[in-house]
Amino acid sequence: MLNKNISGLIIFIIFLLTCSCNNNYDDKEPGKQSISTEQQLKNAIKLFPDSLLLIESLIEYYRNNGYYDSAITVTDNALQKDLQNVQLWDIKGTLHYENGDTLQSINAFETAIDIYPLSEYIISLGTLYAQTKNSKALVLADALLIAKGSKVKKEALFIKGLYNIYTSNQQKAIIFFDSCISIDYTYMFAYREKAIALYDLGKFEDALKVLTRAITIQNNFDEGYYWMGRCYEKLGKKKEAIESYQMALMYDKNFIEAKEALVKLGAKEA
């Protein structure tokens, strides 16, 4: 039998969904105002303050709408009640990373690993270490290979490749990314980073070959098109560059770098 609180929560969520559907019609009727999703979630949390599901839903609502400060505040408030909740530390790390605060993100993932060293947390932290040129990235990558072996091999090798890119050892990085691709030929991150390494080395034609293969495998790979545009610019092929940036925006209309590149080239979005 369901616990009374859980049963009540389910009933309330069903009620919220019903209200949400009804509000779609209310918006069209003069004199009626719909209750926002944000307020619905806040009201639900007041009734069920210990519901992590509702708290995460509010965090996700803020995140999806770009309100990172609010999302982080909700997460921090929840952590004050349960500092050992590893899931909340993972959420906090992700939010800070997406909001451009690498240091806070690292601190959050370090705490998560101290509580429970799950592979996905180690991979996130290793990636951040690599991007900040911290040699601990290699330590974590080796730890993953020893503890988990083939299950996370491509991710561990990717971290090593990323560290070498950020420490200006592009040739060595390419070897690691090739290893990732040999394990999983659909691993788009490895294609992207290999292309960037080649771009940094001035090998724009070679980078284009890598990216062409990537978008052939996954034709909605927006970052692939973006970096193709960068390569075409370096090769003096303005028309192809514009088309590539437009393709990137077709798959991600909020791709800021692609928009800026088009403005710089005096072109419009497709």
C-alpha cells in the first residue's frame, strides 16, 4: 500500500497536470489568469517540502528558462537540509558549469565524489580538471581505467585527450581521440575535439575531413557544422563557412557563437 504522503503527492501532481491543461484554455478567456508553472511547483513544495522530485522539477524549470541563479539557490536550500545528498551535489556542479563558474562546479563534484565516487561524477570532475590544466585529470582517468576498465574506457581516454589539448599537446591529444573513436565511432565529442586539435595545428583540410565524417554519422551535429565553418573561414571559403554556420543554427537556434560568426561575415541566419 502507498504511503499516505506519497499517495497524496501523486494525487497533487495529477491535479497540477490537470490545472496546467485547463490553464491553456483559460489563457484565451478574458478576465482569467493562469497560475504559472513556477508558482504551481512552489505551491506543491510547500505541501511536500521533503519531495526531492518536486524540488528537482523546480530546479529544472529554472534551468530550462536560463534562470541559473534561482536554480542554484533552490539547490543550495535543499542541500542545507541534506548535505549528504549526492544527487543534489551533482545537480549543483552541473548548474555552476553551465553558468560559467568552473571553480564552484569543481568544488561541487569533488564533494559528490567524497560522498559516493560514482563513475559519472568522476568523469565530470576529470573533464573539468582537464579544461583547467589540472594534472589530477590524468589521475582520475587512470583510476577509472583501473576500477572500471572497458566500461568507461572511452571516457577516460577522452579526459586524457582533453588534458593534452588544454596543455597544448595537440598531437598526443589526437592519438587519444582516435582511440575513443575506435571504441565508439559515434562518439561525437571525440570527433569535435580531434578536429579542434587539427584546427589548432593549422591543418584545416584534415579537420574538415574529421568533421565531415562526424556529420555523416550524425547529421544534426550542430558543433560539427560550427567547426566546419571555422575551418572554411581559415581556408578563405566564405560561402561554405556561412552555409555551415547556418546549418549549425538550424539544429540549435540558440548557438550564440554561430550567430556571432554570421554577423561577422555579414550574413543572415537561414
